[in-house]
Amino acid sequence: MRITLRVWRQKSRDDEGRMVTYELDDVNENMSFLEMLDVLNEKLTLQGEDPIAFDHDCREGICGACGVVINGVAHGPEVTTTCQLHMRSFKDGDVIEVEPWRAKAFPVIKDLVVDRSAFDRIIQAGGYISAPTGTAPDAHSVPVPKADADRAFDAATCIGCGACVAACPNASAMLFTAAKITHLGMLPQGQPERASRVVKMVNQHDEEGFGGCTNIGECAAVCPKGIPLDTISQLNNDLLSALASGKL
């Protein structure tokens, strides 16, 4: 395929940035999107130009590092991670626009790479449990109802890619925060800090500059792991219960 790419180029945080157009011939439909960017970068390097900076690690849809906005959609036209998107999702002659996540809390470092350390600070605020040290307990020593275990597991599949933030008109990270809160809140081990956890994590979310949730649902629509929108309802329920308890 012959593909025209319009890619966001930005030298640093302080640089104004702009869209730059590139032409690529002989793009194989079986290439992943990142492999296609690799080919473009090889071409740019041979021409003595600065290659496009983009984040990636596992390239297996697990780590969440590779997110970019493709033609206005977080991760592109398929509900998957950017690394698992293949060029067969496009056709010969397509013009593809590639941009970084756009959010105040995700400042651009260079080109398509953004600083997502705000997510780390949200988790540091409360995304943990108290666990006594010592030997591991016997398997199944703490009974967990299957419905609760399934919901906790579904929430735990969040990979922190940031697509929810990129897709939300408010640049809210509530789906990410709710996934972490639901994951721990559904398990017996997560109960001691359940009230303080939700308050601390939501406060940190707001301090980082993420927007508020207005239940538009774009976050769940692009989430590559299918985190359900109703996890935000559970976050809200936990938050109201914690504030009403007066124990904080």
C-alpha cells in the first residue's frame, strides 16, 4: 500500500509542535502500526533526519505504553492497543493522522511521547493494600464470591494506557481511577483502606489536572481492555459512602 502519514512533531515540551507529512510506499498490510513507524524511522535515519519518537515496550497489548491518537481516535479504528493494530485496517492511498494523547495532565515530552507519570501518582495515593509480611497464605484461605472475583479481575485488566483520557472531551481519568478502586474494593484484602483509598485517589486525580467525568462514555468505547463504564458508578458510590461516614 501507499500511505500518507501526517505526524505530530514536537522537539520538546516547550516547542510549539506541528504536523509533518510523510509518504510511505510498499506498506505491507500485515505490518503492525508500530512496525510501519519503524520503517518510516529507518527511512528518516538514512536521510539524516530525526526519527519520530514514540513510546512502546512489550508490543503485545499488555504494557499500555504505545498509545497514540490515529485519525482522531485513541489507538485507531480497532478497539485494541496501537501495537496490536495492523495496517490491514487501512487501505491503499489512505491519509493517516498520528498525534499524541492530548491532556493537560499528559504533557508532550517529544513527538508522540507523553509524560503519563500522573497515573503513577494516582496509584501511589491509594492503589495498594495493607499486607502483613511472612509466608504466603494457603490458597483459597480467604473466600471470595465468584461474582466479586470476576468483577475485580475485569477491573484489574486495566493497563494504564491513557486512552480513556485521550478520548474524553474533559480529559478525565475517572475510568482508570475507577478500575484501580474497583479492583481492590471488590476483594477482602482491599477493605481496610477502602474508604481512605477512594478519597485519596480521587483527590490526586483532581490535583493532577484531569477533568471531571460527565458520563459521556467515550472512555469505555476506546478502552482496549473493555473496562466497563459502571466502574465509575462504583467509584462514586464508594466516594459518597466514605464522605458520609465521617471517619476520614
